[in-house]
Amino acid sequence: MKELTCIVCPIGCQLSVEDSGENLSVTGNKCQRGLVYAKEEILAPKRIVTATCKIEGEECCVRRIPVKTDLPLLKEKIPILLEDLYKIKVKLPVKTGDILIANWMEQGINIVVTRSIS
């Protein structure tokens, strides 16, 4: 049995998830969203990824641009994404919402800039 705290809404239901092999049994959820969250967290956990990228022409680590995924990414793919992001050098100017990488590794996830810098 695995214990989780639901993060979908402010209630923060304490969920219990039992995996019987073929089915997942979830208890403690007060709504359907908690059920969906628990199943996804056990079967295919995902996270929004935030990171920073180098700025072209700047010394290493002096100035960096903050970026994030526009959708949650499977946790197992996060190290690969971070490796890719740390190799990138962004050319200025950029503005909030600019897509730095479209459809990363055909995952349907874009990497977007989260702060305008000129």
C-alpha cells in the first residue's frame, strides 16, 4: 500500500493506493480528480520541469534564462531533458512565452521562456 497526499486542489486528501496486480484501488479521495491523480502518480508520474539555460555570449553561470515545460513530463524523462537544456545557448532578446524547443523528443511538450530578457 502507498500513501499519497493529493495535490490537485487545496483540500489535500490523504490517499491510500493498493496495487493488486491488475487493478489499483484508491481510497480517501473526496472527488474524481483525486482518483485520477493517484492512478497517474503510481502508474506514470509526471512533473512540470523548470530549469535555466545559458545565454549566448555571456560567461558561464553569470546570466541564465529561466525556462519550463508547458505540460507535465514523465519523471523518467526529466534527466534527459535537463541534459538537453544545459547544452543550449539562448540568443537574446527573448520574451515570456517564447518557445525555445517545440515538441521536445516528440513528447508533445514545449520548452518555454518564463522571463523576458533583452
